[in-house]
Amino acid sequence: MSTIDAPERATPTIPGPPPRILLIQAPYYAEVVGGMRRGAERVLAEAGAALEVVEVAGAYELPAALRMAQKVAPGWDGFLLLGCVVKGETDHYQFICEAVCQGVMDISSETGLALGFGLLTVETLAQAEARSAEDRHNKGAEAAHAVLGQIALARKWGQR
């Protein structure tokens, strides 16, 4: 789905106590990730969620931080990952993107964590800026909707 095709979503109602979310962010592109974070914070505030934030050096560290957090999980109902990788002149982009996405998918499918994955993988910084703007196309807001939906589903099935 492209940014233009993204549907507008209403903030889901989460049954039970307000959800607690851990946001793990890789602020290598600080303005972009900050914009996504603001989008996520808006959605999470509408849902009454509590948010704790930690930072890692870059996108490559996101899966390991998620695994560490999952092991200690002090009452977090869900996890939100935000970061950005912009393509450069070498193959590094491809290796990082594939490793991060596979690492997060492995953890998600193994553990069943409620997860919102907001990693921008873009050709240009302008594309990243468009996807982190304060509008309905904000990928941080989309990732927040995803984690809230997963929490609601887990609670429906008595898992959280």
C-alpha cells in the first residue's frame, strides 16, 4: 500500500485498562523519526495509552532491542518500532533493511507480541519527510494504529 492509498483510521477502542506501549526508536534521521513519533503519540493519546520511549543507535539495533524488551516486559501491552533507512550508493541499504525486517518478523511470529512496525525504507530523504509529516499519511500514526489493533485482538482472545 502506498502512502497516498492509506485509509483514514479511527483510533480503536481498547477494552480493559489503558494500554502500556514501549516505543523503541532509532533516531538516525531525527527529524523524520521525530515526525513519526509525534504522529504515533497523537494516536496513542487518543486511545489513552501510556508511552515509554527508549532509543537505539540505528535501525539495525531495533530487533535486538525488541527481543531484550520482550524478555523483561514489565507490563507492556505492546511495542512500537520507529526508524528510517534511506538508500545510499552501496548495498548497505538492502542488507540493513532485509535484516531488520526479518529480525522483527521472526520475533513477532515467534512470540505473538502486539507490535507496530514503523520502519521507513525509502529512496530519498524527501520520501521519508512526506511519510513523517503531520498529516493522515504519517507512518508513525499507522504503526500506532497497528499496535493498538493487535492489543485489542490479544485482549479479545484473553492473552493480555
